[in-house]
Amino acid sequence: MTDPRLDALKQAAPALRLKTDPADLEHYGRDWTRRWTPAPLAVALPDTVEQVQAIVRWANAQGVALVPSGGRTGLSGGAVAASGELVLSLERMNKVLDFDPVDRALTVQAGIPLEAAQNAARDHGLAYPVDFASRGSCSIGGTIATNAGGIRVIHYGNTREWIAGLKVVSGSGELLELNRALIKNSSGYDLRQLMIGSEGTLGIVVEATLKLTDPPPPTNVMLLALPSFEVLMRVFAAFRERLQLEAFEFFTDVALRHVLAHGAQNPFDAAYPYYVVTEFAIGDEAREAAAMAAFEYGMEQGWIVDGAISQSDAQAAQLWRLREGITESIACYVPYKNDVSVRISAMPAFLAEAQALLGQAYPEFEVVWFGHIGDGNLHINVLKPESMAQDVFVGQCEQVTKLLAGVLQRHAGSISAEHGIGLVKKPYLESTRSAAEIALMRGLKRVFDPNGILNPGKLLDT
Ligand code: MLT
Ligand code: ZN
């Protein structure tokens, strides 16, 4: 016997695909956090905007919560459906709808994978520069929901910089066309920007017009070995001054060991405490000379203790694998992830305090540090010992996160730089946002989603 609420949904949208098999409920009900047991009512896979609107109207009438769902590569529990919600998967709405060479804009449906959008831009001789390791599986809608950052923020900025316009279904089922892909639009509140980073709590993004840019210049990739965290910031400053940086990413020896165990190749014979993968523009003699000069300067200062530079695209990919393979290489430990940021200028002082705190707090856990040092964004991953129960482990980590949130508050940082708040970071939102801001966020939620059917319990408790 089917649930009468699903019968009503079939009546409201007869052509809508629905899945209710236990394997599908499990697959679509979780994201990469793997912490909650999936338990959705069903999974809906609309093909059209009209079907999305019908689902939202049905959810209001039936009082069923909706969890908008893209590639579910999120790391904060934003796409988890563990309480009888309907998962609204955008995966069938995955097409390129339009390319305009004059506007240099690509209009896509929200379910398109990031990599497919990047490829479509490339096919037109342009680039969509938001980029990170899960590009093949994450969806554009998901990147918009979290204002995703990634490995090229240092040059190009976050997702929010690259969204010219959005079509969004609000919590009451209205279709909103936000910003009409205009470059200039000074006609009141920018609701497009409000939607970006709202984690599916204010509306369901169904279409996005992406701004495109010139293809990236020819680049080279360098791997640097460094003796301490302190010199990382100095090397960053020296490289940023001398080179056009496309990326500047760091990781520790602990991270490297995990990636190597997963099949990556180490260009160095010795082990070092810290590493940087940096990508920078080349293409003429002056730029190439500047890159060598930056490297030599770092060596002379005693900051850089070893280095390797790519001689081909294949070697560049090998060096990138050392950084991009970290998340996958530690996934089997179900890591507790911190994704924190401070202003770059606050990084040295924050780092000193955070390192002291985490060294004391986690003496017996393996802690893997990596991230986007040039954006002031650190990923601190605590690995669960195999013998420890998941809830005991998470409980201990949460105690430490409370302390870390205090350190962040003192340094005016954020508890979520790019993964979103979701379920995982919700208890610490107050460390990053004032009570007045949170009250306004709750008010906005009520305006866009009066019956609270859009991703309830994520980001905010209402
Ligand atoms: C990354 O920088 O690789 C991503 O944010 C993923 C992660 O933190 O695991
Ligand atoms: Zn990251």
C-alpha cells in the first residue's frame, strides 16, 4: 500500500518520477557526511520547472518537508534526509539551455554537474572558473546552495561572483526570476545573492545563468616542501607578489601519507612537515623567469626546502593529485571536518592559537590539515579511530569544535568557509553570526518559506 501523501503527489504531477525502493532512499537520503541514517519518505526526480512547482505546492498542502538534492557531495549534512522528507533531486534537470557569446553567459539547469558546465564553457572557447575535486559529481545547484569555493578562489573568487541570474521556486511555489542575468541592476534588494549560500532553505534553484571568462593562461604547477606553518604565509606573500597565482594550496605530511597510500606518486625522496601545490601563469619568458626567481628567493630564505615543477600536463595532474586526492583518501575514516576561515592577515595569530588548542585537544587522534591557505581557509580533519564508536567520536570532536569556535570568534573568522552550515555546523552558527543577524535570517526564512517546508532544520532552527 502506498502512502496516501504520495498518491496525492502522483495526482498533482502524473508524469513525475518517484522512487521508493529502500536502496534508492538510502542513496538519495545522504551526503558525504555519512553520519545520519537516511530515512526519506520518497525521492522525486522532476524533469521540468512546472513539476518542481507542483511538488512544492503539494508539500505545503500535505505538510511534508522537502530536501533539495544535487550531487550530494556536501560535507555539512545540508542534503541529508533522515526524517521522512521528500528528496527533490534535480539530477534529471541537467541540461545546458543556452549560450550567449555576446553576454558570455551559459544558462544551465541546476542538476548539471559542475564539470559538464565547465566543459560546455570550454567548447565555446571560454571558462567557468569555479573548480574543486568533486567537479564530476557535484551539481551547479549544490555549488550555488553553498556558495562553493574551491581551489581557484584566490584568483577568481567564490561561486557568488559567477552567477549572473537565477530561476528559483520559492517555498510557496512561485517561480522567481532573479537579476535577469544583468551586469548592472540597481533596482532594489539583490535576491539572487540572498539565494546563493542559503542551502536550499529559501528556494529551490532550478536554473542558473553562469558568467564565463577568458580561458585560463598556460600554467605550471609547483610542489614545495616547507619546514613549518610559519613560513607558509611568508612563501605565500612572496609568491603572490611575484606571480599570477591561479591556486595556492597546502597540506601536511599526514595528508600526504594518506594520498600516497591511495596510489599517488611522491616526487620527493624525503618527508617534510608541510607542502604547497601552487599553479601560476606562464606563457612568456618573463613569467617563467619570475617563477624561478620566486622559487630561488624562497630557497635562499631557507623557507623552501625542496621543490618539483611540472614539465607536462601529466606531471601537473600528478602534482595536483597529491592535494585533490586527500578527501577521498581519508573518507574511509569518516573524518570529522572543520572548514574554518579568517582574514588572511589574521591567519598567523589564529593558526598559533588553533594549533595549540588542537594539539592539546586531540593528542590521541590523527589530525589531517589541508586547505586554501591563500583564501584564509583551513580544513582540519580529525580521523575516527577504527575501534571507536561514531557517536563517541563525534561527541568528543564537538567539544573541541566549541573551543575552536571561541578561537574563531576572537579572530573574527567563520565556522564554515565553503562547506555550508547544514546540520554539522548549526550548533556553532552564533560564533560567526550575531544574534541580530540570526534573527533577521529567521525572518527571511519565514518570508520565502512561510510553512517551513524547505530543508527544515538545516542552517537554522526556526
Ligand atoms: C577540499 O578543499 O578539498 C574540499 O573542501 C573538500 C574537503 O574539505 O574535504
Ligand atoms: Zn576546500
